[in-house]
Amino acid sequence: MVLVGLRRQEILSISIGDIDFQNRIIRIKGKGGKERVMPLPSTVMAALRKYLEYERPRSAQSAAMFLVLQGRRRGAPITAAGLRSFFRKKRRALQIANAHPHRLRHTFAYNMVKEGVAIVVLQKMLGHSRYATTLRYIYLRADDIAEQYLKAMSVIEARHPVLDVLS
């Protein structure tokens, strides 16, 4: 979720056929029935392959990618409640108070912007139809702003040597 920026419901709706291992992409069924395609990083590809090989019940009849792995519902598609339970257990085990699916989506957006991805590109990645919605995902810290400012100023100062005389 944190490396592809998916919503909880998007995770739950992934089927095995939505992942193209050869072309390293995933087809995502988003809000409002909209579909988008995202590239898959190597780490996600490796994790999905391991999950399919070692974790996902082989006898499962469902085409859903993520299934219940134990108990009486073993092999059934994981539900929203099951995903919440998974996160609750992980939060306790790792002692992370605010780890939840949507927080990971915000972290994805922050990381993309921090690495220079244009907001209009991020909008498409997140599946937003409105630019304003994407902007709500961007929370820059003071050190992020200072870093960008100093980087831009070094280029500006190099371009205009006369500024050295004035300082």
C-alpha cells in the first residue's frame, strides 16, 4: 500500500489477473468504477510472488489476490474487517500508533512529491479526478520547504553572479 498508494478497497478488490508480472504492472479498480494502471516496484513484485508461492492457500477457489489464511474462512477473500484486524495486530506488534491503510496512502503521496513527482502525475497515480483532492495529500514539513528553497537559491545565485556583490 505504501509503495503503490492504494486505498483499502483497492487492495481488497485486486484479483490475481490484475497483476501482470511480466510487464511489472497492476490494474487497479478505483472509486467510481475507474481503472488505472500502476507500475510495480521490484520489492512489491517479490513480496507478491512469495505470498502466492508460500502463503496463499493453493486450494482456494477465489480469484481474489488476498485471502484469509487461517481459520474457518481460510481461502475466502479478505474483508474490510479482516484488513482492519490485520493492521490492528501489526500496530500492536510494532508499537506504531497511527499505522492504518489510508495513512500509508498519504505516506506514498508525500514520498512521491519529496522525490520530485509532479502533482498532476501524482493525481493520476492516486486515481483522483480533482487536483484539489490530491493537494490535500501533500503535507510538507518545514525542513522540506527549507531544503527546496536552498536548492533553488543555489541555482539562482549561480545564474546571477551579481547577487554576490549585493550580499
